[in-house]
Amino acid sequence: MEGGLAAIDLPEIGSPMFLVLGAGVNLRSRLESVDGETFSVAAPLETNDLAVLEPGREFEVFWVPPRTRIVLPVRLVVVSGSAPLRWTLVPTGGARTDNRREYVRGGAGAVVRLEAEVSGQPAEGVLLDISEGGLRCWIDEVTSLAQGDHVEATVWLGTAEAKLSGVVHTVREAPDGDPGQHLILTFDTPEEVAQTIRQYILAWEIGERRRNKRT
């Protein structure tokens, strides 16, 4: 690739980056290091059991400067074998500016009510993050939900309640010895609900920046 990584204006180390792995699921990560023609990002926990971890997989990453986003096609070349898990990536093309609406993820802590029957009762979980295309939540008990199940999810997003009709994308055991499971749901949202989600994520990111400055 002409110019290589030196020609790409990557964000600062520690900045959020998003991994575009398909099916409307963009996973939040962060830039960990830059080394010659490669760079490394934190490996999202949700992908521990997926084939995307195999070197050679190609996908896109993006980051979000003010009022735009930068998209970069990459290939996974190394997966670290010890914690903290990192992916080493090499660009396969040039970076491009893309102003399309993108599914930036954020937010955490809200109660998620799942209107699928779990042990005869609706289940409640805790939001880990959300985007216009999906959400990730933690349920502290093992559920009977499986990939492909249809779920009605209700989540309070700061100033409004969002009702989302989704499909279970992934069910996996909660990491770090925590009880229960993590669920990833994907969904299509009407513009009114999408706007509520965007406003919620923006407010959450502003709050995160303020907390980081204090620390």
C-alpha cells in the first residue's frame, strides 16, 4: 500500500476505535500501540468464541474525529496469546472519510427488560453498551435464549424509554468469573428511536470525558 501506515493519521493511543465485523455489530475497542507498519487494538470480549480471531481475517475499523469518521480496511495478522488480549492489524488499503450514519456504541448501566419468556418470566439485564444496530447486556442468571431467538427489549435511555424488537446474535458466558451470561441483540430502529439512542450515547460520551479529565 502506497505510503503505508505512516500516511494514515491514526488517533492518539488509547482513543476509541470500532471494529466492523458485520451483521450490524460494530464492537468498541481502543488503539493500544503503533509499531512500524502495524498497529494493535484491544480484543473485544464478545469475540472470544468466534472464528474472526483467526489471523488472515479482513474487516474494517473506524474512529470518529469531530463531525466525521475515518474508515480503514485491515487484516488481522497476530492475536496475542496472553492477557491483555490484543489484535495486531495491518492496513490493506488507504483510509477514507465516510460521513454516513454509523453505529457508534456507548452507554452502560441501564436496566434492560427482555420480553422473551425465560423460565416462564420476562428477564432483566444490565446494559453494557448500545448502538443503533444492537445492544449488549449482562443477565446474572443463565437463560434459555439462543442465537436467532426473537426478543422484545425495553431500555431506559436517560430521558426516554426505547422499545426494540431484536434478534439474539450471540449468547456467551460472562467473563472474569461473573455469574450469568452476556447477550448481544441486533435490531433495526426507526429514525425516532435511532435519534434517542444517538442522543443517549452522546450524553454518555460527554460524561465519560469529564470523568477522565477528573482522574
